[in-house]
Amino acid sequence: MTTSIKQSERLSVNISSTTAESLRELAARNQTSLTEIVRRAVAVLKLLDDEQRAGSELRLVNRKTGTRRQIHIL
């Protein structure tokens, strides 16, 4: 049986006050830590970037109105 050990890195980043407030709002809304919100954000961005690079189109669909918007990750 192979045991996997999670390794972590400490990063120091400079972000705007608006971004910091958005992170705090998301953490509070989801009842989790700022670290977990950053982890989730990176995971979602990586998924979207990988899919876009593979040729997928990214779209948001409003279930109430049916409005569709295409998303481009820069």
C-alpha cells in the first residue's frame, strides 16, 4: 500500500483590496477558509483553461431566462 503525503507551499501574494474582499465574501458565504477558496479558484481556473486549450467552448446558461454567454479565459 502506497501512502500519499500532501505537501504544501506557503505563498505570499499581493492582491487588491477588492480581490481580498471578494475572497473574504466567498469564504464567509461558503463557511470555509480563505486558503480553501484560493484552492477552489485555482482548481476551477485550471479546469477551464485546460478545457479551452483542448478546444472546448465555455458557456454560461441562465436557467431562468435561457440566456447564453460564451466565456473566454485570457
